[in-house]
Amino acid sequence: MTIFINDKECQCKATTIIEMMSELDINPKGCAIAKGDMIIPRSTWDSYTLNPNDRLTLIRATQGG
């Protein structure tokens, strides 16, 4: 299925966020995921169902200043 992460088209077979992150080799530590204006709670990543053409924003915490 096609989804978009930070406006980049991605192909994946995953049906949940946690599966998608594993499939796309994204380390979930220090990450947040949003769909539209809403943050998707980490506690729901294993049950949140992805749909074709979903547009997600991946936010990563970084150190420095």
C-alpha cells in the first residue's frame, strides 16, 4: 500500500504503525507520529490501522541547540 511520511511516498505491506516502522527500519525511540493535526498516541501504534494514501508526519527528538 502507498502511504506518505513527511510528504515522501512510501510503499509498505504493514497494517499498523508499529509494523510500518519495523518494515521501513525506523527506530521508534524518540519519535512521534501525527496524522493531520493529531498526534497518534504511542500506546495505540500496535492497533492503529493504516489506510492507503494516509499522510503521516514523523517527528524525531534531537539533542543540541
